[in-house]
Amino acid sequence: MVDLFLNVRLSLRATFFDARGNFRPLPMKACGLAEEQRMLDSHFVECASAELARNYSAEWNDLASRALEPNAFLEPQFALTLAGFDSGGGTPLFLLVWEVGASSVRGRLIALWALVFPRTIFGRTVKAWVHDFCCSGAPLLDKENGSAGLELIFRWLKRQTGQICALSTVQLLETGPTFALLYEYAQKNRLPFGVLTQYERAALNANAIGANAHDSISPKKKKEIKRQLRRLNEMGCVTVGQAEDGAPLRDKIEAFMVLEAKGWKGRKGSAFLNNPSLPCFVRNASLAMGREGKCRIYWLAVDGRVIAANIVLLAGCTAYFWKTAYDEGFGFASPGVLVTLEMTDRLFHEPHILVADSCAVADHPMIDHIWRGRLRMADVMMSLCEDRVNGFKGALWRERFRRRLREQAKATLAHYFRLR
């Protein structure tokens, strides 16, 4: 009986997991090779590892340029670079939806989503790949065929992953087209749809005519900023600028990582330089995106020494305020605020940028007082099968319970450190 149990267990593991212990969706005969599942006569879905997806970078870039909703964190230069590192989000598989071309199997790419499958046979939820360095869980969907691309992805998931009953994704723009398509698909197919969390984060309406960074600042704060700038000028020559490509971008990336490691993130252990592999990711991703005009650093220096810097990623008409760091030795002058005000004024003068996403938590103490716009974000979970409603309800309850426990643990730790 014991031998029978062990044989069944080994058989199940061989069926559902690869050699590295990662989940293998059924019946993935060759994950990463073209699987022509002709759900429609003119399209097919392919599941690819990061290694194979790299071969389609040109088609991926083309899809990103015509995406229904931009996502800088799913640009190939960013996502493929990070996929090789431990980012805290699991190992992604990339679902690509292709049109069948006239002269080849793969025509135009109309949808792409990076997903993480559960690592155990008891896992019930597939999750959008949202890692420690990501601020959007939106897939890339073609403007013209986004609905069809999304439907094909869900059909593939339903057919290939028999034991999975739900899909979850976080940091979706609740007023955006992707959220609307997900909700519409769920309603049309009578699938349960649950919102896990809703919150707002700061944003900048970058195409406001005649606007400047100081418009939203109180007279008292403007006075304080002028005083801080005077104090900096007394210490040396103050310069500001932006680096967009090549050696200047490379130099400022290094300066940024040093600043970050010297600050609170370094002390907490979450700075890039605290992890041996992450500096390589930051260098490679930023330079690759810089060559495409999709990454820049705004910086502030005193006598040539960088004391504050912001990393901004670009996708479509959206700028993402991804990372910020400043020298705490100059904290009296709020250099992080000063460089952000300069960055804001420059964004106002770029006609192709319509909105800037702060990528910040709700009620952020700095950016909320400079950027007065708000983006309403949501974390969602939806059922994949109409006949597994109870399984979906269980998955939804477990996720909400996990989140409550996490928030309670955070509150307890914060209270403990306040008492010390």
C-alpha cells in the first residue's frame, strides 16, 4: 500500500512539475515550443519560457507600441532581464497570442501576459507575474484585438490547467481598458469576479497647458523650498539634469544605487546593492530601455556630486516614476523634493507624455503633495470556469485572509518598534 502511494505521488509530481519543481500546466508537452491550439482558425496561443520569449523581442516590442494599456514593467527589455533573477514574484511563463501569418505560422502578436503557476498540485490560482519591482499587473493587449487576445488566453488556461479555478492580478488601473475587459469577460461568461483591494496613488496630468510643478504647493511650502535651495547653493554649485542613454545613463545608474544603499533602504536590506544579482539587472534593464528611449534618470548634484536621483520608465504616453533616492546627509534641503519638482516641470514640457504614474503607495508623504492627480488601482481575482464556483470562492477567501494576516503583522511590528 505504501509502495502504491509513493508511485502515485511520484507520478503526480512528474505530471505537474518540471525538474526544478516549477508547475507544468497540463498537458504542456513542450512548454516554450509553438503549441498550435487552434481555438480560432486565425490565431493560436503559445506558452514560452523567458529563454524562448527572448526570440520574439521584435514582435513583443511591436505589440508594446500598440498596446491597449501601456505597461513599462512588461516591456521586453525590462521583463526578460528580470526573469533571470529572483525578483520575489516566482518564475514566469509567457503566454503569447499570435495571428496566423500568410507566409508563416506566427504572424502578428496580439496579446502577451506573464503568469506564475502554482507550485503544488493543490494550488488553485494562477497569478499575473507581479514582482518586487513591478507597479502594474496589466497584460499587453493589441488596441484593435485586445478582447480577442484576452479571450484566447482564458480559453487556453481553461483547457490546459484542469485543477486551476482562478486567476488573480494586482495593481490594475480600475478606470482603464484592461480592467473593463476583464470584468466584461467575466460578466459575459457568468464567471465570479472579486475585487481584493482598492486604493489610489498619486499621478500627474502631464499635458496640462501652462502648468508648472509649483502650482499645487502652498505659499508656505514654496518659501521653504526657496530657502532650501539657497542653502544648497551656499554649499557649492547646484546643477540638475537628466540622463537618457549611453555613458551618462550608466554613470547615473551607478550613482543612484550608491545613494540608495546609503539610505534607509540600505539599512533595511532592500537596496539594489544589498542583493548581489540585482545591480546587474538594473544596469542591463536601464541601458536596454535607454537605447529604446524608455528610461531616464533625473538628478540633482552639488559640485558634481549627485545627491538625489529619480528613475523614470516610459511606455506609450505614460511615464512611470519608478525609483527615487537621495543623500540623507543633505536631508535639511529635501533634495528628493527638489529633484522631483525639476522632473515634474520637464515632464510638463514633453508633449508625448500625457500622464505620469507615481508608482507610489497610497497617501505617500512626499509625492501626494506635489502630484495632485489620482489613479484608482485595484487587485482582482476572477474565476476561470463557471463549474468551479466553490473552488473560486475558497481561493478568494484564502487570499483575503492572507492579506488580513499580513496587514495585522505589519501593524503589530510597527507598534512594537514605536514602543522601543
